[in-house]
Amino acid sequence: MLQGFYWESYRHGHPERSEFQGFGNKKWYEIVADLAPKIREGRFDLIWLPPPSYAGAYSAGYNPKEYFNLSNTYGNFDQHRLMLEKLLGNGIEPMADIVINHRDGKDGTWATFKDPDWGTWAICKNDKAFSDPRSEVYNTPMEKRGADEEETKEYAPQRASTYSYGDFRDIDHTNKTVRSDIIRYLLQLKSMGYRGWRYDMVHGYHARRVAQYNRASQPTFSVGEYDWDKQGEQRGWVWYTGTTPGDLKTSSCVFDFSTKSTLQGNKDNYVALYGFGNGIGLVGDDTDGVAWKNRAVTFLENHDTGYRTNEDDTPQKVIEAINF
């Protein structure tokens, strides 16, 4: 799997913004479409693409406003569709970045949701929007709010409930209308040309919801971004994402942050890297006699974790990590 974007990708093709002029005139979807043959030459099977929905005029996409609007800062609908066609035509399956933990309001609001239209009933009960006087939904009566964050006692009892994210509105996945609209969204993306999902911030909603969404949408591959330093919880999350309960082969994968951090924190310290017999991180975890490596997605960097240079601009030992 190739990550097909970086944090500044949305700045490409917007010369009307003076601060973006150094990124050229070609939008990101056009760039990826042109590179499809090269990506095929690199023998990549999958490409993880940025969030596909409209999130404002200039946005990386992690604050989705209109789920069903597939024109965004990376390109318009036609450029979006052409990129997917080019990738598929070269034997590369596109994966969408699915941001359904939270949602942003329309036109600078906190909670005015359009496309699909949701009310305050779609927002978790104790969301910041209900307690912040700056919000247009401040002090909404309890009966007009969504449910509490779901409990995670099955796989993260010390956490008590799913993560509450203050920057945008926490979506209530216990609501049937919300789940129905999310499934409609995933099916729309499949008809557009996407074949798999990278679920963003999955510690913010229950693992059973991923099982429901995967069962309905049948992706060829899915992977979740679970809280980076919680390897034990990641195991449990993977287990409860199974579309067939108890069958790990039907579970979603998860990004193996612990292997990444151990590799970076122990350069040249081979005792630390090989001292556990089975390896490091989730790839070396055999808790309960389960080969969790079969659902671990190893990686060296992504758009969140930084660049492949040290603070003094000297290169990090990426080749050593690849060889490991």
C-alpha cells in the first residue's frame, strides 16, 4: 500500500492563493492520475488517498462538511473520478480515507449539517458544542441530543468509553439514521471507484460499527488508525471489527504504531529490536495464541508522523527499517 498524499497535497493547483503558488497549477487528483503508470511500475496494489468529501474551500479534508459532495480541495468531481479510473485501469485499488468519527458544520457553524442533513440528535450527548457559549447549539436540551459516547469495556475497559474529540462534532454512531447515511456514503464511494477504506481516528467510535460498515460495504481491504500507543487496545479493537464474530480473518487491520516507534527509537540497538523472540510491536504480538501480525499494517511514516529527516536535516535510517 502506498500513501498517495501528504499534508500539503491540498495546496496543489490553487495559484489564486498567494501562499500556495509554489505548489504549481495542477491539482492533486490530476497529479496522481498522471502518476498511475509509475505507481503500477512500483508494484503497489493499493493506494491510500485523502478524505474524498467536501470540507471547505481549502482543507486537507479531515473536517468533513458534506459527505456526498465529492468535489473538494484536491480536485473537482470529474478530476476525482478520472483519477480513480486511471488507477483502476493500472491495476491499483484506491482506498478512501474515511473520516466518520466527527463532522464539521456548514458555513462556519458548529453543527449545521447538510448533505446529509442531520440535527443535534446526531451529535454525542456531551459534545463541546453543547457547553460552549460560542456554539449555535449551546445548551441544547438533553432530549434533543444524541447518545453518550459508547462504552468500550470489551476491548478498552480502562478507557471506559470511546474518545471524545473537541475540535469538531462527535458523531453518534448508535443512531440508525447516522449509520444508514454512512453506509450510503461508503456505497457511493464504491460506485465512484474506491475499493477499500482507511478509517480515521477509530478510537472515537466502537469497533462494532466498523464491523457493521464493512459488512455492508464489502471493502477489499480496510485498516484503522487507533490511538498510537495503545497496542493492547488495538488487539481488542481488531477482534471486535470482525464481520463474522470470532473470525479474525474477517477483521479490519490496524496501523502498527508500536513497531514504527520501536524502530525509530532503537536505531542500531539490535538487542531491543530482536530481543523478544517474536519481533517487536504488533507484528511480534502473540497474545492469546493469536498471530496479530496478520492484521498489523507496518509503516515507517505517514502524513501525521513527520518527515524522514532528523531535526538537523540529516536523513533517518529508513533503509535499515525497511530491511528489518
